[in-house]
Amino acid sequence: MQSITILGATGSIGVSTLDVIARHPDRYIVYALSAHSRVEELAAQCRQFRPKRAVVGSAAAADQLAALLRAMHLDTQVEWGEAALCDIASNTETDAVMAAIVGAAGLAPTLAAARAGKKVLLANKEALVMSGQLFMDAVRDAGATLLPIDSEHNAVFQCLPANYRRSLAPAGVTKILLTASGGPFLKRAVETLDAVTPDEACKHPKWVMGRKISVDSATMMNKGLEVIEAHWLFGAPADHIEVVIHPQSVVHSMVSYNDGSVLAELGNPDMRTPIAQALAYPDRIESGVAQLDLTQVGTLQFEKPDFNRFPCLALAYDALRAGGTAPALLNAANEVAVQAFLDERIGFRQIDRVIAAVMDALPHGPAPSIEAVLAQDAAARAAAERIIAAGALPMTASA
Ligand code: NAD
Ligand code: MG
């Protein structure tokens, strides 16, 4: 029996994780669940999964949740705030932690899980992008097991040898090929992108996801963050990580070897596959995902990404090559810009402009501690808000 904490239980990944867990009551029990503000959904999850603890984002949400749970005669302990999140992620009573909070808010509890030597199922790519080396050091020092949930990285993980040691050459690996659907605007005329609405940007052709990652997929910043994520997870230099547009989202990513072999992981686009793979690793369990029928898919297409159409992808490669706190700056500026776009304060094509302006305005440096990373994160957020408030951004990205 494995005891599981789910950080971000009410989100898209959280709900898919509980769906897989519900199929295997003989293997998994839920120790704790967290949600930010969706108290009613969290209460319903508590009724079904009977966690010992539930954590929310504010005192008011905690009061509301406690009242709902009392009415259901449940004795789940209700807490709120970051310290409680870190505790449910690191407590001796939990074996594995699904890190599925969105954005920088997930860093502290995800790091707490790593430092406590847990099995960390990593969906929260922003945490790793921000803290890179520090996070990987924590995993190594505490003997934690880090398993990627992001479908691309989960695919790469499955295509690498079992004894892979975060170094490409000894394993004969020449390249990591991350596939990308290209999002909803792959073929739309670039000039019309100024006018797209948040709902249009969130309508992903292949995956149903939270709104932040959906916008990231539309700008391809999601793939940029994934390039940085792949660098840390697999010890791959930027030049050895390539992005390939693959609109069908059936090949979830690939690994090239020096003998000419290319290994790929294929499946229907449904996050329950990587979630089940990581939960049960090294076993295999049923996930609820339909078997892939390649004769139904018919055609698989691949093309090079257009960096002019997707400037965020280039910004992310630049940040990875710059190193230090540059990825943390990139991530923070992106979070603020995406929220501003979702709030209709800036246009879609201003997202990359805000990020580029923040990267230009703030010097990046070494990242010796999490405190230094968080200070840069705060500075980048303030700079992005200032730039947006000044309203001086051009609508169209310069070539
Ligand atoms: P979502 O928006 O659907 O859910 C986010 C979860 O985080 C919710 O449970 C919410 O309550 C919680 N949360 C939000 N803000 C918080 C805060 N300030 N403090 C504490 N908790 C907070 O997002 P999602 O699509 O499930 O994505 C979650 C993470 O997984 C992201 O990092 C995303 O990049 C990654 N991911 C998602 C998918 C996908 O298919 N959805 C695929 C790969 C990776
Ligand atoms: Mg992904």
C-alpha cells in the first residue's frame, strides 16, 4: 500500500491522478489533498478518498471546508497556508507526492517533498525551471525519487535505459526530441494573433488542461519551460534538446541514439498514462486510457518549429543558455504576463514582449540558494507588473 499526497488535487492533473488512484484501491491510499480555493470540489474529493488531512489557501477557505466536512461527518483535518503544504509533502506518513500545483506557488512544497526523500511525481515544471540545480541537488542529497509526469519527459524517461545517470554520452544518447502539438495557433495568420481572446488561447486541440498551461501551449512557452525541465531531469545541454512539432500528439517524445536508433513512446493524449506509469513505476497498472489504434490515427506528421511565430520558445532557450537565475526570471515574467493576458490587460502577442522586457531590464546572476531564486522571482514579478502598467509595449513583436 502506498500513501499519497496530492498537491493541487482540484486541478486538471490532480483530478486525473485521483481517477487513476480510484481504480486501484488495493495499491493506494490518499494521505492528504490540497486545493487553493475550490473548496466544494475538495470537499467532494475528501468524501470519496477520505484523506487524513486537507490544505487550502486561506483561513476563510479553511473555515468553509471545515463546515462542509462537518456536514458530511468526515474527520479530515483542515489546515491552510504554505507551511501546511510543506508538511503534507514531507510528513513521514506519506510515501509519494504528486506535485501538481501550477506555477511558482508549488516550489516550496515540491522542494520539501524532495528534501524529505519522497517519491516525487513532478507535474509542476515551474518549480524545477526556477530552482534547477538546487532542486536536483536536494533530490540527490535526500535520495528522493524524481519521476516526470509531463507527458514529454515521462516519454523520454521511458525511452532512456533503466540505469540512466543524467549524462547523455555514456548512454549513447545523441538527442532528446521533445514533441509539441503547436497549440491552437499553429497555422493561424500571425497578424491575427493580436486579437485572440483568452478562451480561444485556452482551447487546446489535443489536451484538456488548466488555463495557465493552456496559454503557455498557445505561445509555446510551455515547450520552452519543458526544454529547461529536460535539461535538469536528464542532464542534457540545450544543443542536445530539440523541439519537433507533431500536431497529432501521439508520439509523446523521442530519444535518439548514436547507432541511429530513435526510441519513441506513443499513446492517446491523456495524462492518466504518464500518471499511472509514474505512480506504479517500475510496475504497470491500468490507467483508464483507451488503447492507441494507429490505423485510426492514420498519419503522423513532424515539422520544425517556427521561432518567429513562437518567440517564447527562443526566449526559453536563451534563458537556459544564460543559466543561473535567468530561468527563474523567465518563469516569473511569464506567469505575470499570462495572468495579465487572461485578465485581458494585455494582448496575446504582448506576452513575449513583457518577458523579453523583463529579461532585458533585470540582470541575472548565480543561483546559490532558494532565497536568491525567490528574490529574483519577486523582482521579475514587480518588473513585469510595472511594464504592463506603463502600457508601453508594442502590440506586434519585432522580428
Ligand atoms: P490547474 O490550473 O488545473 O490546477 C492547479 C492546481 O493548483 C489546483 O488544484 C489549484 O487549486 C492549485 N493552486 C493554484 N494556485 C495555487 C496557489 N497559489 N497555492 C496553492 N495551490 C494553488 O493546473 P493543471 O493543468 O493541473 O497543471 C498543474 C501543473 O501541472 C502545472 O505546473 C502544469 O504546467 C503541469 N502540467 C499539466 C498538464 C496538464 O495536462 N494539465 C500536463 C503537464 C504538466
Ligand atoms: Mg508537456
